[in-house]
Amino acid sequence: MKKIINDPADVVAEALAGFGAAHADLVRVQQDPALIVRVDAPVAGKVAVISGGGSGHEPLHGGYVGAGMLDAAVPGPVFTSPTADQVLAATKAVAADAGVLYLVKNYTGDVLNFETAAELAAADGIEVSTVVIDDDVAVTDSTYTAGRRGVGGTVLLEKIVGAAAARGDNLEAVTALAQRVVSQVRSMGVALSPSTVPHSGEPSFTLGDNEIELGIGIHGEPGRKRVPLMPADQIVETLLTAVVEDLPFTASDQTLLFVNGMGGTPELELYLAYNSARRWLAGKNIEVARSLVGSYITSLEMQGMSITLLRLDDEMTQLWDAPVHTAALRWGV
Amino acid sequence: MKKIINDPADVVAEALAGFGAAHADLVRVQQDPALIVRVDAPVAGKVAVISGGGSGHEPLHGGYVGAGMLDAAVPGPVFTSPTADQVLAATKAVAADAGVLYLVKNYTGDVLNFETAAELAAADGIEVSTVVIDDDVAVTDSTYTAGRRGVGGTVLLEKIVGAAAARGDNLEAVTALAQRVVSQVRSMGVALSPSTVPHSGEPSFTLGDNEIELGIGIHGEPGRKRVPLMPADQIVETLLTAVVEDLPFTASDQTLLFVNGMGGTPELELYLAYNSARRWLAGKNIEVARSLVGSYITSLEMQGMSITLLRLDDEMTQLWDAPVHTAALRWGV
């Protein structure tokens, strides 16, 4: 294992400290329990939006804390759920008077711990609503999941729902919007190489020299199947076919196309894949109205990518375009 | 070689097409010769700022085309200089009435081809000024270089000089500013793994399982020395010691600290290294007034990082903070 780290046990704490120092204008970072909180939280009159999960997927979720997106992110150890106490501490740190929305990727530990936190918060008089995202079409049930996994759609969900909370929508409205986004977004990924969790020191799986894994999870958990390396056009077609048939997306749909790097993929390859995806979608008369290309939900240094497609309506488009000021996404300010 | 590509010969053209489609609000992309041009160029009354070089370092330079930064980027093949004709075409596409500034990383092919283009442009009545950046303290002369190489400082140079051009400084003033930035910025990098040029299919060098290379170049060209893997704190100290002693930076200097990923390095490691760098600089009473952390000048999928330190003055700080609207850097708009 070659990584730029000190003691593997301190990776998350040291990276958090660095993140807090680099973005002191946006966030406050707390250790024990680890939290990333919007610098001006709690924001009176606004629904507080919280997400979290294991570390190793940066910039998710800490990179999305700030005006127009998340009020707090709750980072667990690498590829490990945060505790209920951590989530509760985040909740108390950012809850104002309009309630709290949890956006939770569908992994068993995350779902359980956010649920427990919601109960504890309710006992403290804080109203919490939870929406679980499960946009990965690759597999039903998996190593860490009952049901489908939450992956790339999470980034779009956090942006759109965060914008709705920022404009003053109430808890019921942002919850309904979050459910609508979840119902309209689908993803699938591919791995060319594994990632290595610092604590274990060993790659999470092995692939042959000419082998890729379709439908990979963001923790390296198994996907649909291993196949020989294919040209980009064929990889993109395989992923998009699964994504499009699942919802299904149909001709004249307005979409947001998100080509995401898994951490170790050069931007050159991501834009090449984006180009390929545009061509394929054009052939189906599916319109790409908005785009996001880059490494926004990763699996440490894994090489590979995921493709996410969101069917937009006018409100979602407007909320996507709304100002956002976070470490990883910023526009309009 | 595992990459998300089609024919290796088409990688740059396909990625450029994707980049142009994803950022049609910011840039126009042209093929044969390959160019990325600001969508509203030429901008009357403004010095046009152009940079370029081999591809494979994305988001450099195409990701920095837009308001407040570059007017055009000229991408060569992977790790290969653009031609003089390409640079000339970019020059004609963006030159208005205030002259053109070339910002050139110090690599032999780049310097030669930008120089030839400047002569051809002058013959066409376009006034061109050129500033070469050579911020890498690792080695004097190298595989691709007479003298030091241009690396991470290029990103800061393009931002600061682009802001000066945007506020209306004339060619003489932006040239002098660019020279001042070059005189105040120093960098050094480290590689944990090599990158593979698509066309060759073979890693550009090999490293042992427990070996890293200090002072690596952005094309994988040799650095200072190979050493066993060290803890992050020791890597950071090695890089920063070389950087700080070179200028030299001294106590109470105001600086911009830029921790840059080489393409395959997780953000977790970059923020951890940034944290380590902050601590080390604090010990020398060198103040970090501005920061940039992320993969902004890369070497395809290489794992590693570089650290760049720029001594700021008030004008540079103001220009760094000025609005910028590009694919890879955006704030204030």
C-alpha cells in the first residue's frame, strides 16, 4: 500500500483538520465526534439538511457543506458508517426551528444509525424527516445493502434539495422533493482497479490485467459481472442501457447527465466518456439539459467511473441552477 | 493498460469534444488544429491570455479558459507540445486590440513552438509578449527541459494574470505582473506510481512496491531521487524544505499554499498533506493567507502530489480573489 498518510488510524481526523483549515470561511470541523458543519449554522427558519456516511468518497459529503447545499456532513471511518451519536451531534449543531432532513445513502449501517439518531433527536424535540437514496441499478441487495445502493445520484439530490431548503421550503416540501428526485435518478458504475482502505492495507478486490467490473459499488463491493476491458463506447453503452431501461428514460426526456470519476480516473477519460454518453443519448432522443463531469463521489484511488442520469422537471432544473457555495460545487456566488 | 478510451489515437480529440459539449456556455472547442477558446473571444480592449502544452495534465489548461483567466488553451497530444501553427491559430482567434500574452511552461518544445508562433503573429501585426514559468525546484535541466520545469505555479499564474487582464491592465503591465508571479512561486512534487500514455500503453517509469520518487516531473520524467515510502509528514517536510529554501520564503511571509494531486490521489490524502503543510509552515512562522487543494495540474492517473508556495503581495491577493468563471475554477459569479 502506497499512500500519503501518517498513521492509518489518523487518516480521517487529519484530513478533516486539513479540510477545516482550507475552508474556514465555509465550515467548522469538529473531532470526537467528527462533524463538518456550515460555518453559519444553525440558520433560523431553514430546514437543516444533513448527510453522511463512510469516508473515502470525497468530496462527498464534506465538500457539499455550505450555503445552498448541506448544513452538516457526518463522516464515518473509511468505508464505515458514522455512529448514531455522531449523527445526533450534527443534528443538534445545525437544527434551527424548521426541522431537519436526513439524506441517507442506502447502506445497512447508514440507514440504521441515521434512524436511531432520528429517534434520539425526536426525543429531544427535534423534528426529523429521512429520505433514503438507492439509485444504483447494478444489483439488488449486496454486501452492505438490503435493496439497491445509493451512489452518484446522491450528489444531485443534495444540491437540488439543499437549494429548496435555502429558498425556505418547509420540511414536508423538501422531503417530498427529495423523494421525487430519488424516484427520477438512476446510476451504474464500472471499476478498472480496486481501492485500498488505509486500515487494511490490502486492495478490496483483485481484477485481472485485462478485466473490468461492471456495476461496481463505491466500496468495491461486487457488481454485476467481470468482463474483458472494452472500448469506452461499449462501456458507456452498457452502463447507459441499464440506467435508461430501468427508470425507464424515454425520448424527449430532459436530463442531467453526470459522469463521475471513482478517484483515480484522469479527467481526459471522463470527458471522453461524457462525449460518448452524449452521442448515445442523442441516438435515443434523450436530451442532456444539464451536465456534471468530474470526481464527485469516489472510492479512494479506484480507477473507474459511474454514470448517473436524472430526469429533470422545471423545478429541479431551477434548483440545480440556484447558487451554491461549498468546497466542491460553487456557482452564483 | 486499462483506460476508458476508444482508439488511443483519438483520446485528445474525443475528450475535447466532450469538454466542449459539457461547457458550451464557457468555451468553443475547435479540432484540427485543436483549440479551446473563450466563448465570447475576442474581448475588445483586453489583453488576450493564452497558455497551452501537452494534454494529460487536465484540468490544465482547458479548464482555465473563461472570464477572469485564459482566453484560449492550446492542447497538444498527450505529453507533447502543441505546434506553432496551433498556437498561431489560437492567437488569431482571441487577439483583440490590446495584444496577447503567452504563458508558457518551461519545456523545450513548448518554448520553441510558442516562440515561433509569436514571430508569425508579429508578422501578422499582432503584438505578443511571452512569459515562461519554471517554478519546479527539484532539478535543473531534465529530459524535456533546459533549466527548471514549469509545474503547479502555472495554475496560480494563469489565475492572477488572467484577473489583471480582465480588469484592463495593458500588455506591458500584465507581462510585468506575470514575471513577478514567476519570481515569487516555487514547487516540488512526488510520485507514488507512474502514469501511462495511451499511445505507448506502457508506464512511463517503474517504482518498487515501497518506493517513491521525490521531485518527479509532470510527464514522469526523473526527479531528485528515489527513496523508500515515508510518512506524509516527512514527505511534506522534504518538499516544503526544498521549496522554502529555494526562494527563500521567510518568517511573516504571506503565502498561497497549493497542494495539488497528480491525478490518481484521493482527496483525503491531499487534505491530510495540506494539514501537515500548514503545521510545518506555522513552525516557520510563514503565514498561509490563501489555499488551493485538489487535482489542478495532473499527470494522467499518476498517484502523488506537488506542493506550490507563492509569496503574495496585496495586488496578487486581490487578483487571486477576483471573480473567475472557468470549468475548473469558479468564484464570484
